[in-house]
Amino acid sequence: MADTRAANNTVRKHLSRISNDVLRKCALKLETGAETLVEEFEKEWGPQMGDYSKKLVEFCCSKALSAMCGAIDGMISDGSFSRFTFDMMLAWEMPTSADEESHYECVAKEKEEKVSTATDQLHDDVSLFYSDLMPLLVDREPSAGEDAFVWLGTLVPLVVDMVNGRFTFETLTAPTGNRLHFPAYDKFLKEIHGCIKHLQTQETPTGVELADDEFILHVEGTASSQRVIRHIGGTSWPGRLTLTNYALYFEASGIVSYEKALKLDLSKDTQQTVKPVATGPWGAPLFDKAIVYESPELQEGVVLEFPEMTSSTRRDHWLALVKEITLLHRFLTQYKVESPLEVWEMHSRAILGIIRLHAAREMLRISPPEPKSFLIFALLDELPKGDYVLYEIAESLKKKLTGGSHSCSASSILRNLNVPQHCVVSCVELKGTMDEGEIVRPEKLSSLESAINQAREEAKEIDIAKSTTDGLKEEGISESAQVLMGLLDPLKSLVPWSRAILTWERPMATCIVIVLTQIVIYKEWFGKAISSFLLWVVAKMLQARRKGILEKQDKIIIRTGSDQSTMESIVSAQIGLRSVHEIMRQTNIALLKIWSILVSKAPKHANTVMIGLSGCAFVLAVVPFKLILAALVLNGFLMTSKFGKCMQSEQGNRRLKEWWDSIPVIPVEILDKETNKSE
């Protein structure tokens, strides 16, 4: 025993102080010597594996966590798990003594800059925890980075899941310069532990027997929480709403207790939808603070309101949780995940994601975090290339890389935290392809990690692109109209050119257009004509790049000034509105006249139209369409020429107008919606 302690206290000069400390603690947890661990590692290690020191830290941490996860409940309570795993992240980030020296040099250089910016950061809209405690601790304790945080998630998916780990890290560390400090990490872990214990004490919905693997994830509408109201027509019923990993349960409040729960199943592969909706007293859509559940199995949607004074944060939170459960079951169905062990592993990861969201909301009460940063399936549903990541997750399940057969999987963690799951225990007893104590090494998840990183990088590009449109979204109608007219201004030059071609002001150009059009139609070169146009667009783009137009003009300037006075502008606006009204009126009249012809309200006109349509049908059936199209195009050009204008008959146009005006219209009666229902 004395020899083992002496070996554990041996300092390896190539390792940093924190790495030596972690190596010693790992040996104590495994009740072995540090030299034994090193020898075991060196049997597997090869130069092709990369950094020796970092791989040694990864190996020892993996072994130690395998032993720790079995007693994780007590270790979280006494704080030893958070301290040890945080040291693991520090050791992974600074495995060698050279890394440690360079790190402290950078810290010393940045210390002076942080002093000047620390005062400004305290005024950010962050939680009381960060604003009260963190300024006293961030400069005295070492901190962990994003990569180390995600690496820990590959070993034990309790505090973070590797799929959305980077998004979770960004949310948690936004007030502290994207560095994770131990007080925040310790509080977050204890909040997670507390949320799990709190959810285990929740009552089962009235008249419902939960499935063996069904876990309560959120409850509201009780005496100690905020109200939930169900709207049925013009009536409102307060009650208790419970969310599990399979369904929503609503229990209307009775005189003494709750009534029998209404179950809204979220696991069925049907056309069910859950979306936001506005509601209010007597069914009036006054407040946008509700959700509606619609399913083919229900005659009408179930409307649930989450009242609060100002924002709709509660509604958005519930909507995100319900969407996560729906997407979970859609994933299991789409990728045909049928093994009970694999199904429960994905359930466990989704459950832990929701619990992490609860914990983060407790920490960041003043500025609640965005739910998708903690919810796996909701994030991948919105993330670009998120479907690729889902595919890689399904493949890793099939390869037993993220299944529940090792002691630190998501399902094993829930089991070790005393979450009841009778059927799952029997499933875990089945032998998997991996040893019970083995943790998946990060290098085995390279394809999944690369897909996640690719999706994240593309998400950043899309966010940058969307940020450029924020100014346009905030503009009013008048500004948007001015911007639209300004953007279409370059196209105004096409109008006089086109008019000159059609009116034969440039006879040579008109003749060339006629000949080319006739050739394209007769030879049926429509594809070639479109391809020529596309190549012309490409040539113009290359020309713009070569001229450096973007460098010369990095923004578009819209002139909003007008030569009109205020009164003239008002009169112009009135004239414009009258013009729009007249266009709408004439359109309605035209549609009603066409309807009169179709139903033969005007028999004489209807007969004329039927004869004309029959003649057109005969011509189209006999004459090739390309000849008809060529004749129509040629006729259009000829009618705008001087010769065509001479051939036009004013009397014929007048007769046609008189014929159109003589068509009677179907009368229109406008009724109220309520009157229509009564009839």
C-alpha cells in the first residue's frame, strides 16, 4: 500500500500539475497505482494516435468515470463529482507542462485588459448568480474551454451532450467571456441533480397509469406553480398540465381534487401538430400565450393557455418541450430504432436535455436561455444539415457507439440517479457488444463529431447572413416600398428599350428579335434559348467580379427625398389608393362576368364563347402548336407597327367592348359569418 501511494505521488515532468493531480485521483478511484495505469495505456497507445499526454489523460479519465458513474448520485451531493470532472476538463485542456506555462503567460497578459472590461460586463442582462458571485471568482480560479466541455460530454452525457454541447457552452458562458468557471459548473450540475429529484416527487396524473419507461418532465398548474387554462369554445377551465416523454396530460381542477386526465399522445406517428395560437376570454384571440394540439383523432383542437403578465416565455418553453418529445418519436420511427436498449438510450438523452434546460432556467432566471441550445432534436430540426447529424446518431446507435451498454451512458446515469424504469432494467441486463465498464472513446465518434461541426459552421454562416437583413425587417411599409423601388431602379432602363423594340422605333433591332424568336419557336430551341440566357447571366456576374463592383460599392444607397410638398404627397397617396381600389373593382367585375358566361346567365354570350372555344380546340388539334405560337408572336409585333395600326379596325374594337359591357354579372350578397352559420 505504501508503494502504491508513493507511485501515485510521483510527479511526471512532461505532464502539467493538474494532469498529475488528475492521474493520481484516477488511480485512487480505481484502487490501483498510477504506474499501472500508465503501463495499461502504453499497451494500447501508438504514435499514430497523436499527443501522448492528452491521450493518457483521456484514457485515465475514461477508466475513472466508469467506476464513478455507479455511485454518481452521492458524489454529486457531496460535490466530489463536480470538482473531479472539472479538473478533468482542465487537465485535458492543459495536458503538458508546456501547455501550462503558455496558458499562464496568456492569462498574465490578458489580466490587465480584463480589469478594464470587467466593469462593463457587470451591467449585462444576466442572472443574479453571475452578477453577484462570478466577478469575485473568475480571476482567481482556472477556467475550462469549449472543446474540453464537449469532450467531457463524450464520456459522461450528464452535464452536456456532445450533439449540442457547443451551443450549451455558449449559452452558459456568455456572461463570462466564453470560459466556464468552477462555481458556474458546480451550480449547474447541482441544479440538474435537484431537478431530477424534484421531478421524481411529482404526482402521477389522475386516472393514469404511466408506462414503465415513462418519466415526468414538467408540471405546471399546481398550487405552487403558475396557472394553465384550457379553452373550450367560450369557456375556460384551469387545471394541471403534465408532460412526460410520451404524452401531455391535462387535469381540470375540481372542487376538491383534479378530474380525470385528458391524454394527448405525442408518440403516435400521425398528422398531429402543436403550434402557438392567440386566445383570451370567451375565445377572443387577444393574447398570444397559448398552444393548440391538433390531431386527426380529435374533432377539435385542444387549446392550452399559459397566462403571464408581459411576454410569452412560458408558452414558448412548453412549446419547445412538446416539440422535442414529438421529434424524438419521429426520429425513432424514421430511422427504425427498434431495440429496447437503443430506444431507451435516446429517450434518456432527450430527458437529460430537458432537465439541463430546467437547470439553466433556474440559473439564468433574469435572462432565460434559448431552449434549442439544450434540446437535441429541436436544435437539429432547425440546424442546417441537421438531418445529416441525425443520420450519424442513428448509425452510431447501430454500431453500439452511443448505446446504453456502458456504465456512463445516458440510460445508465438515469438508472444510477434512482430514476424508476422497470422494463429498462431488464433490457440493460441483456448483453451488448461492449463491456459494461467500457466508455466509448472520442476517436470512435469522429464521423458524428465532424457532422456536428459542419452543421455548426453552416449555422454560423446563416446567422451572419440573417443578421444583414435585420435592418430591413425593422422598416415600415413606406420605407420597404422605397427600398423596393430603389432596388428595381436598374430595371427601369429595360422598359424604354423594350418599348422601342415593340413599337418599331428601332426597326433593325425589332426585325432581329422577330427573326430570332421565330427560329427558336420553329426549331423548338427553348432549352437552348434558356441556356444562352443563363450563360449571359454568368458572364455578367464574372464581369461584375472583375470590375470589383462589391469593393467600390459595398452598400446600396436609396434616395428617399421627394420634390413634392406634404400636401402633394397626401393627394398622390389618395390617388394611388383610388387607383388600387378601381383595379380591384374592375377585377371583381371581370371575374363575375366570366362566371356569368360559364353558368350561361347570358345565353347568347355563352353560345358565342362556346363556338369560339370549339374553333380554337379544332385548330389546336390540327395545326402544330409551334406554328400557332409563331403566328401569335408575329401578329403581336405586326399589330404595333405602322402597317398593323392601319389594319386595325376601330369599329371592331368598339363592337368587342360593347359585347363585353353587355354581359350581366351574378349578384353578390355579403353576409356576416354568424348570420351564415345560423342559415
